[in-house]
Amino acid sequence: MAVLLANMQGWKRCVGYAKVLGMDEQIQELNEKIDELREIVEDNARMTASLYKRAKFAMYGIILKWFIIIGITIGAFYYVQPLIDGIVQTYSGLTGGSGTDLFNLIKSF
């Protein structure tokens, strides 16, 4: 902190010397440019933060979408599995074989 204050005091002395040398207009121009740059940097920081938020919410949306897709798939299999088991048992009862014959038949196609 002390170094920063010493640098600022040194800067003030330089500004004082520049005023004596007639460089006051150039210093004002530089200060205006610094203010413009500061505004641009603040604006860029705001826009970057906004983009980061949007990207984060988009990622959460994609994750939620895949959880829903996987959940629906697992839920559909859970509710359809008894029907599949019934079909396999009916087929095995008709053919007199085991249920694995149906899966072997499906694999052959």
C-alpha cells in the first residue's frame, strides 16, 4: 500500500512538472482516453459476465434435458418390461422352448 501511495505521490509530482512545462492539455487528453478505456473495460466485463451466465444456464438446460430423456427411457422400459416378459412366455409356450429362442431369432435377423 505504501508503495502505491509513493507511486501516486511521484505521479502527482510529474503532473506538477508537466503543468509547468505546458503539457496540461496533453495530460487532460490522456486522462480522457483513460476514462474512455475504463468505460470500455467495464462494459466488456459486464458483457463477458452476461455471456458466462447464459452459457452456464445453457449447460444446466442440456444436463436437465438428458436427465429427462434417460429417465423417460428407463421409465418406459420399467413399464414395458412386464409386457415383454409376457410375450416371451407366450412365445416359449407356443414353441415349447425357452425364452432365449426368441432373442436368438431376433439376432438372426
